[in-house]
Amino acid sequence: MTITLYGLGPSRSFRCLWALAEAELEHDFISLELNGTDSNGAKSEEYLKLNPQGKVPSLKHGDFVLTESAAILNYVDAISQKSFIPSEPKLRAKYDELAFFVLSELEQPLWTTGKHKFAIPQEHRVEQVLETAKWEFEKALNAFSKLVSIENFVLGDSFSFADILVAQTFNWAQRFDFDVPPEYLNYRDKMYAREAAIKSIAKFS
Ligand SMILES: N[C@@H](CCC(=O)N[C@@H](CS)C(=O)NCC(=O)O)C(=O)O
């Protein structure tokens, strides 16, 4: 069964592209324009059938369709021969804690910035929120530093998909001109130097 990932560059879809490469699962990658309404657009009639929000990523595996980057990571882990999400209950709970933290705290100020700079209609954008987003990111970073101390990987000694979530989010923060402490950028660099990450970046560069 063919796996197809719909995405765009270094956006949250990169998490899924990278995970598929780590899992060595054959896949096609279809790059979409976020606001496009023609055949390669995320707002086309065809794509809206897969992802009613017209967002990326979406994964199609045969007839099975999945949206939400973290859910796609879980699915990739589940169908992979290898293991990227710990199964020991406490470690698994720590994985979930970190994944939910990234999605609900760490990335939110970044997405708020994206929404109010380009993603939502002009009439709904509020310039003042951008400063608040910077403040919220700093607050989330502070909480992150108490939640995790990174030696090699975010969950200890081995690579997990939590590293994809965290490293991609730090990379996103830097792209959006947020202050990211040098130790987190070093960690991002180490993760982005993984063969699977390099291969995946090459798919959209
Ligand atoms: N919670 C979703 C968020 C998906 C999302 O918002 N993706 C952005 C790109 S990173 C998008 O497609 N935006 C287009 C839009 O909001 O119309 C996930 O993690 O997959």
C-alpha cells in the first residue's frame, strides 16, 4: 500500500517526512501551496476532502487518511519494524507529556505569529499579539528547561520521535526570529544532522 505525505517545506509536515525516513518506510511526498486552490493547493476541492481544514500535513496510506502531525508520528511508529516511541509505561507517559507540551505550549506562540503575520485573513490579524507571542515562547522555554534536561536526546539515551517534535519546533522558532538558547540550537543541529533528516530536507530543497 502506498504511503503519501502531503506537506510543505520545513512546516510541521517535516516532522512526518523525517519520521517516515527514520522508519525507512517508502513514501511519496506531495508539496502543496498553503493557500492554493488549484491542483497543488491545500485549499483545493480535492485536498479538502482529505484534510477539511486545508492544512498540512496529511498522510494517506491506501484508503486510510490521517491528519495531525503528532498522530502521524504515532502511526508511523506503529507500522514501522523499528521502535521510535517507548512502550515502558512511565517512559511512554513522559513521551506523551513532551509531545503534548510541544503541541499545546511550545509551538503555540510560533503558530500565533504565523497566523497573525500571514496565515489568517488580514482583517483578523492583530499586530500587538506578536509581542505577547514572544513573551509566551520565553515562558514555555523556561517550563521546557524544567521538564527536560537534554544530554543526548530529549528522552534520555536514545532517539525517539519526541526529538523530531522538539528539534523541528526549535528550528521553526529560529526561522521565525525567536530567541532560542544556543544549547537548544546545538541540539537541533545534532538532530538535523541525522541521515534521515538530511534525506528528508533534500525532498523539498
Ligand atoms: N495541529 C496541526 C497543525 C497543522 C497546521 O496548522 N499546519 C499549517 C502549516 S505548519 C497549515 O497548514 N496552515 C495553513 C492554514 O492554516 O490554512 C498539526 O500539527 O498537524
